[in-house]
Amino acid sequence: MHLGNALQRQREAARLSQRDLAERMNTSQGSVSRLETNPTPDDSDAVAYLRAVGSDAARELLAYMEAKWTHVDKVDFDHPDREALSSAEDALRILHKIKREQDVAGPLSEELNLYEDALAKAVEYLASTRHTVSFIGAIGVGKTSALCSLTGLTAAGKPVLSHGAGRTTLCEVRILEGPEYGLIVEPLPPHEVTQIVEDFCEFIWARANGVQNDEDTTLDLSVELKRCIRNMTGLVQKRDRETKSVQDLAVDLARESESKSALKRSIISLLNINERTYREAWYQGERGGEHEWLSKIFGDINHGKTSTFSIPKSIRVILPRPLLKPSTEPTPYTISIVDTKGLDDLAPRSDVKEYLDDDRTVSILCSRFESAPDGRVHALMAFACDIGIKEKLSRDAMLLLLERDGEAVQVNDFDGNPVESREDGQEVKRAEVEDQLSNDPLNLTDFDIRIFDQRLDDPQSTQDAILEHIRRMRKRYSTRISQMKERLIARQGNVDRLKEEAAINEVIKDVQAWLEEAKEQDLSVSALQSRLPAIIGQIHTSSIRAAVNRRGSWLNLDYYAQIAFGARTDATTCYKQSIDRLRAILDVKLGRPDLRPAETFVREIASLLERREQLLLERSEIAALASYEAPLRDDDPLWSQSRQRWGQGPGYRDDVSELTADWLRSSRHEHLAEEVKNGLQREWEALLGDIEVAVQGPNGSDTTHSSRA
């Protein structure tokens, strides 16, 4: 914190001039000015300054300066959750005092341990002000254009990062705050560039030689990748305006080449990857031309039109300003915004899953207004439910309906008549989507649904809505700190000790009954073995072919991620019903006035359950990867058979799906499924063990605990 600036803000808030304050301090105006420009003025001078200001806010800053934090790293005075973190410091100080001075054992001891662990996690979360906003949606829905409009990234009225209608973004783009305008590029590794060239060569070779593949065995790279390679090599398609014919320089090169290998060597030579060593570009021009420059350099890199940058794996766009501006005071958060690569297949991607599952990320699910929620977004919602993050999705995500040119006026009202205004049309559409989501088998209620037209709407309300999601995320942690501090203060004073112990004992009794039932829970691993073949049977053959050529690792089809998702689905299916029963028990306890003395204890059991459930689901994916990744990647016969099946007539998709299913069900690999099953069972037992420890009686045996003076 620049303390001098903080002092100046206190003076200005009190409507005092430097001369006024100098008179109060019995010093010169120059001395006041020097204090305000010094980031670290002497403590005694700062104290004298604040006492002279004399406002409530100045006294608050003075108290902050004098406070000693021993259990929590002291944050800046302007930190958005300073008060909550200060409360955490107080709570931890009380907690450690109770441990030192009181006879604490059994459930009371475990309760304090729960508090300490929960406080540490809340402090860790709130101390950081970094958050991510991820924009997710199908190709062509307009999410990049909407993102640019919401963040002010426009040039001459057009989105800086959007250069056409759909299929324009080659890779994930992350927008960050930084010192100046610039771009940082992470290139694809050389082996991946080589594989992409091989795929491109096969596509061009087939076209040059008139090979007509069946519809379901047509190898085709994404439009974005083909465009990038063509521009980087100069092997573009030229259209004759008069004859309307197209000359394909890549096809011409293929016809001149002796073989596909020779074509590949030529294209790799034309790419000149070894000379494409640039990783950064920073604006050096005059003020006012930053966005035009960004649009040009981003488009050139994204489309492969530079001679210095390689094919990007990701691009970071740096802006020297906040990305989202609230309508009131400046945002206190450091936000990065991610434009994910468009959803091109029904197979869920691991990068998208990470954003949906991250507790610091607000995910914006983008869908066209008229078809919301479209098939890709609905499939993503179903996937989130399958892997156990339905509640988080409903709570932390937003469904953004992207309207175009005021199309809401074309909506019919509930009675079938045209709506009278655009606002009425939006309300009708919002109600239709809410009804669809709540009556869908997914049963997604209370979803935040917003409508945005980049050409007609002020982005402020949508920006405020996104920031409100972040505030609510943080509020959950600050509220828990406040509740725990209140309970610890009561504990310190032995307030209503007998009532508290009686209430806790009743909670313990029901939780232990649940534990006995939960220990009998059995696990099946059906999705572990069925999910990947099912996904292969649904997606584009080009994605299957690309994954097979890379032994299962491709953005749109990652064999290992799908197996991991299957294991997580199994864990969710098997254990969630039991976990929800405990949640219901705890919710009932929270609703009973006579059990109010145990409220904080119950909330911390619920919080422990939530954390352990999340850990169980995460480790289910890790267990699946640990067991399956190496055997599957190293199975030469499977990949050889899958590659050989290409070009052999109809049924490629089904045949690869069946080959994969046979591999997963093979008796040779039964032990892999058993390893995952045993690992999940151990995680379940660990979850139950943590709950059991949290509610065990004195000496770890009795189901109740007696009062102590």
C-alpha cells in the first residue's frame, strides 16, 4: 500500500486542503505534500497526520496501522475484505487462547480444529483478490464479440479480438491487467506442430489425388488451423473474381510432390519454425492507437500472417486498465478474462471443466438468444451435473443469451401474440429458458440468466452482474469467518455451555447414525468403462482421427480426460445420494431454534463435508489417470488398429468406439478398473473418517460429551 496516497485520500474525504491540515499539524504545507507523496512515511508522522484529520475514516486507518496481526498476514488497508480478514485474526487469537487456557477434549477439541482449518481456508481465499471470468460457448454464437464489448475492447466500432463470423479464434485467449498494451504468445510445442502438418498433408494429399473418403471418414483440420498453416506457408487459396474459380497452392504443391512424406518436408520447410521465435509484442505507437494496433497484431498472429510468431497454443492480451468497471466505485479485484476455444463437439473438454470447477471463476455460458440454451451449452450443463458440480454451476455460473439486432421484438408473448416491446420479448424469453431448465431432467433452478445485445445494450449492467457473482463468492467465506468468530467469543466466555453441549450431542447422534449407514455404501464403475466409447460414437470423425494420431491426446477428444470424467461420474452417482442425506440432516438441525447453540458446529461439519466431497471427486479423476494413462498410451496394437481402420469404408466412428470399448472391458485390463474402484473406496472411507473424527466423543469412543466447568 502507498501509505502517502492513503493519507491524502483521508484528507480529501474530510474536505481539508493541505493548508488546512498544515495549520492543524503546526507544520508547513510542503511537509504535508511530502508526506502524501511518500509511500512509506515515518509512523509517527502518519499518526500525527491522521489525528489532525480527525475523521472516523482517519481513526479507522490509524487503528489499522497500530493493529498487530500474528495469525494472518496483514493485508493493505484498501483490501476489499480487510475487515473479514481482521475478524479472522481475532477469531484465531481467541481460538488459540481457548486451547491454551481451557480443558478442551473430545468433540469440543475437534470443533476447534474444524474452526481452525476452516478459518485458514477462508483466509487463503479472501487474501487473494484474483478472479477469472471464463466465456464458454459453441462456435459462432458471438461470445468473442460479446466479451470485447463488455470489456471495451473495440476499435472503430468493431471487436478487437473478433475478425469474422465464427471459427476465428485459433486458441484460448486470456486478457489480463498489466503495465502496458501488449501480447504474450505461448507457441505449440514442435512435436504438435509436426503432427498438425501431417494432418494437413493428409488432407491436401487426398484432395490433390481425388481421393473421396466416406462422409464419416473425412479427415479435416479445423478452419482456424488450416487458415493459419496456409498463411504461414504461403499455400493459400486464390479466387479468380472473373471465372470464380479457386486455385489452391497447397494442392498444386501436393501434385508436384513425389509422396506425402515429400509434401510434409516441403511444408515444414515453408513454415520456417526455427525462425519464428518471437513470444511478445508491445505497443510502441502514439496514444490513441492502442486498440487498432491490438486488433492488427492479434489478427496477424491468430491467422498466421506474421513471419516471427509460431502457431499459438494460447495468447495473453495485456491491458493497462481494469477489465470490468463497476457502476459505482473502482473494482477492488484483479480479474482475468478467458475466451475459451469454441465448443466444436459434444465431448466435454478438460480446460472447460477446470473453469466450471474452479471456486475463483465465474463461468459465462454463452448461447444464441433464439436457441438458448443451445445443444452445446445444455450438454455442458448435463456434464456438470454428472460430475457433481450442479450446485456450483447454478450458484456461480451465468447463462448469457446473446441477442442480435434487437431480435427480442420478434418473440411471441405467452398468449401467442407478438410482444409489444423488446423488453417484453426479453422477459418472455428469460421465463421460457428458466422454465426449460427447471423442468428439464437436470432440474437447474435459480440460474442467473442475462440477455445482452452488443450493438444495443450498455454493458454496464452485465459487468455489474459478473462482479456481483464475484462478491457473492467472497461473501460466503467472510460470512463463515463472522459466524466462527461469534461462536468462539461465546466459547471463550463459557456462554450457555450446557445448552451448547446438549445441542452438539444431538447433532453427533444423528451424524453417527448416518456414518453407520454410509459405511455400507458400495461402488460400481460403469461410466469409467462406458463414457469414452460413448463419446467417440457421437463426435466428429476428424476429432477421433486427430486423437488417434496423438495416442489419445487432442483438445476436442482427450481419451484420458474422458476416462477420468467417467470415474468422477461413477463417484458422483454412487456417493452423492448418501452425501445429500447428510446435508439434509444438517439442514434440519440448522432449522431448529433449540439447536441454535450448535449452529456453527453444524455449519462447519457441512463445510467439511463439502470440502471432502470435492476432494473425493478430484481424486477420482487422479486415480483413473494414474491407472489407465500409461497402459492405454503404450498399447501399440490399439492405436495401430485404430489408425488402420481409417479410409476403410463406412463405420469408422463405430469401429473405433468398439475397439476402445473392447480394450476397456478386456480381462487384461480388469485390474485397472479394480485399482480405480479401490482408490475411490479408500477416498470414501477417508471422507467418512474425517466426519467421524469431527464428531467423536471423548477419547474417540463415546457418542456424547459431558460438560466441563
